[in-house]
Amino acid sequence: MKFPDTIGTVLAQKGTDVWSIAPDAMVFQAVEKMAEKGIGALLVMAQGKLLGIVSERDYARKVILKGLSSKQARIDQIMTSPAVSVKPAQTVDDCMALMTERRIRHLPVIDGGKVVGVVSIGDLVKWIISKHEETIQQLEDYISGKYPG
């Protein structure tokens, strides 16, 4: 089943909250913020410009495994840069393929050079499940004679 819905549509339903951190902040601050917000990644931004992204995966691979201290390491030492991003007009299918191909879990959404939101793999899976449920309901309504038309 194809999903031609756009990421802009997903953001309209999900919301456009964007959580970010400065590149010179300490890694510990990022981990605290991710835990507080219940998220797995933060955008790294300075003066409104997207510089990269820092995720739990970055923390695990670039701090813990290298024996660094999260209270002494800076975000710009471990962030992934440049961040892979998408535009609001891109489809859910396109974004799922991109995330699978690049093995990433979060996509900043950029419109006119400005960050307008972030979608995670969880957001897209949730969207796809809701579309499947809608289709199933429509088919059940059609079979039972409730379908208008």
C-alpha cells in the first residue's frame, strides 16, 4: 500500500514542536533534555540555523563507547552533521525509504530554509497504522452495507 500523504500533513496532525540544543552545550545537557521531553534526538541549532542532530545513538556510540565524559564532551564533538532533512511536500513513502536507506530515526523538516518540525520513524509508523485502520474500517463498512454510495 502506497502512502502519498505529505510530511506537512503528518506535522499538521502531530504538531510542530522542535527541541534543540546549542553546539557548545555539554552532552549531559542534551541527555537530560531528551529524557525530560521523552524524545530520542535534538536538533543542534545556532542563530536559527540547523547545524546537525544529536541522538541517543550518537551518545551511545560517540561518548559511552569511547569512554568520554558526558559532562565534559560538547555537542559539536558528537553531533551528526549535516543532518539529513526533508521538505513538507515530501511523501511519507519517500521519508520511510530515506530513513531506511540512511539508517536514521529522525528527520528535520525544512521549509524555506527554516526548521518547521521533526518527524521520527515512530511518527511515520503511527501514521501508516492509522491509514491502515481507516482502510479496514472503510472495507468493513462496505461489506456490511454501511458504506455511503
